[in-house]
Amino acid sequence: MEIIRIFVVVNRSLLSVQFYGEAEDAFTVLFEQWSDVEYLEDFFENNKADLQSGFFGEISVEEAVRVTIDEAERLEEYVRRLARASKASRREPQLDFVFKDLKANDPSFQLVKSKAYGVSKPSWLRIYAIRIAENLYVVSGGAIKLTKTMNDRQHLRDELEKLECVKQYLINNGLISEADYQCFELGRYDER
Amino acid sequence: MTKDEILDRLQEVVAEEPIQWIERADYRADNKKWLKRSQAVALLVLRTLREKGITQKDLALLMEVSPQQVNKWMKGKENFTFDTIARLEEALGVEIMTIVQVGQPLAKNWVELPYLVRQQPGPVRVNRRGTVKSKSIVMGASITKEMSFSTQSIHSKVG
């Protein structure tokens, strides 16, 4: 797994990597998938047991597809607003309120790996990123998370690998240093 | 390292061209209304194919189009023509689109709701509040009798 390019999603706040072999960057890919009915129907059909395990209540594949599309739309609109606002002014979006620690209490995680939740709770949409400075994140990927932990399913373990790859890339390019290695607590998601 | 120093370093590795996402996101937002309908059609067709055990390739043969064309439709990003809808209906033996006439009652197996409870993404959504289980219906939605068994209790609980 290799990173070939980085794109700006929101000025001075949000970036997204493109992996070798991928036609597009991770952030673009995510929202393409989350608006692709065939992809979603197939995903929920293949993960029907997790979907209907009761964690999210009674929900059919059809309903899950519709909920995901609507949720992704709201999340996308939120980031669009941030992107537009960041172009219009130098004021930085407060992404620290959107991203939450993946493993805040795990000392083995020197860099803080973070995830953004969908805009309504409970949500199964996740965007994974590494925080490299205050309100500055690099997106590695994302997922529909139907299980409690990331180690339970292969598509989530793949996301952990991508996070690790982004971390290495940032270190290799001198974009992060020891001083950036600090854990922090993030607030609950609050759309603003 | 300060944030500005990090941002300066990032300039060296960040692509000059804008991210593709922004153009796609603008398109999705500008075309949201018809895209919603396209997604609904794609979902209904996909579920029908699955239920009937028909592959997209079979459907392509039935409709005399390429498998790539069918696959493109199934993404829910196609601005379907009435002709395509009619041919899909014929090939699958299902009704995809119904135009409701003003002032005319809905088809006999549908239930018209006197008023609406709350906006939800799907036509019917099961809600849980503690031990109370209810359903809510999208504004303007028509639902089948099978889906509507608990509408009386919804109205009394929420409305």
C-alpha cells in the first residue's frame, strides 16, 4: 500500500490521500460509494447478519441503503459548507469537534487516529483520518461500521492498515514529529 | 512544529489540482431531486433481480442492451427516460412508477394517510423509545396495508 498524492478537501483543515492503484483519493471514493445504490445494496446484503443483529434495531437492506444515502448526503453537505467557508475566509473550521479519538486511551497509538461520525446518531458511517495538528486531518478512508470493534471485520481491518500507511507516509515526509504525538479528548459531534 | 510549518511542508506534497470530490458533491447537491428518484428505481430493480434470481447480465439480454449499460443504471445515478422505465417494468414484470392523478384515490391496495407524523428517510421507519415501538411515515408517502398495521398507535403516540 503506497500513497501517491494528497488532495485538499477543506483549506488548512482536511486533506485526503490517494493510494497507488486507486483512480481517486480516499475521500472522493467514499462519497462515490455512499451514493452508489449497487455498492450499498451489495454491501448490506453481504453484511445482513451484522445489519440485523439488533445493534441498530430492526432494519431491512432497502432501509439501510436509503438511510446511508441520506446520511452521506448530510455529511457531504456539511463538509461542502466547510470547504466553501474556508475559501471565503481564513477562519479555520473546527474539525476537532467532528473527529473523535479512535483509541484515545491506547498508549501504543502515538499519533492520534481519528474518525468522523455521520451527522445523526447512531450512525454507521465512519471517515478515518490522522490528526497532524490542531484542526488539521489527513483522511485515509472510511467505512460502514456495523460491528462494535474494527477488528471484527476484514473491511474494517483494511481501514486500520490504511491509517498505518498514512502515518508512515507523514513521518517519512517529515510532516509530523515527536511534538505532534499527543493524545487528546475530542468533544461530541456538534454540527456547526 | 507549528501548524503553519506543517502546512508549508504540506504544500510540497499536496496536488495542485482540486480534489474531484468537490465537483461531484456540487453535482449531487444540484441534482438531488431526480437523483433520489433514480436511486429509488435502481434499488427496486436490484431487489427485484435478487428476489427473482436474475443477474444483471440476464436483464441486459432481456432488454437487448449491454451489461455495462445495466450496471450503470444500477448505480442510481442515471437520469432514466420513461422509455427505459417502461422497458425495465416489462422485463421484470413489476410496476416501478405510478403517476397519481390529482383528486383520484390511490390504488385499492394502498392506504392514504390523513396526516403525517414526522419526516424520515424511508417510507416507514420503526422507532424505539424505551419499550415503546412505533412507526413513522414520510410526508406524502403511500404505504401498503401490510406496512400500516400500527398507524393508529403512531398517531396516538406521536401525533
